[in-house]
Amino acid sequence: MMAVLRSETTQQTLIANLEVATTFKTRGKGLLGRESLAPEQALWIHHCNSIHTFFMKFPIDCVFVDKNLKVKAIYKDVKPWRLVLPVWGASSVIEMAAGVLNKMNVKIGDQLHVGS
């Protein structure tokens, strides 16, 4: 499923092509096996409050959100072979190419929205 990620706080479209991982298989695979992500692409992994980048081929930026899509934590430039420990209160994570968050005005506490 593809969707659009918007910031309700700033009224901006953040990601035009948001892929949603909801099944056990898609959540488990995540971004493994991909060579890169385009700046307008991201992966939203449900039921996930921590991540690892073992076996990945590129660094990523991550936005952890709670069940209401309020931003709980932001991690920039997470390189391959790293572990991000559980984020208290987060229920999912949005992963994007490293450097993408530097072009967005996303802060902890911001309200996000996913739609079509």
C-alpha cells in the first residue's frame, strides 16, 4: 500500500510515496535488500519501536511516532550495522534516506498524518 505523509503541524507534504509495512513479512524485511531510497520515498513500519540496520546498504533517517502519529523521537543518519533501542511511547517508525530530514521541519511533538 502507498500513501502520503503530511505534517499537520506545518501543513506540509513530507513524503509523497510512503510505503506501508503492516504484515509480519513486510515488517521483518523492512528496507533489507534495497540499494537506496529516493528522497520522496519512505517506509512506515507498524508495531515497531526499535530498529536495526544490520545488513543494510545505506544510512537512513528515522521518525518514531506514537499510535496517533505524534513524533516521539528523531534519528538522523543511522548507518548500517547499528541498533536503535526502543523508543518509549512509540508504536511505529518511518524510515527514509539519510539527509531527507535535514530538508524537513519535523520536530519531536509534531503531529503527522498519513492519507492518500
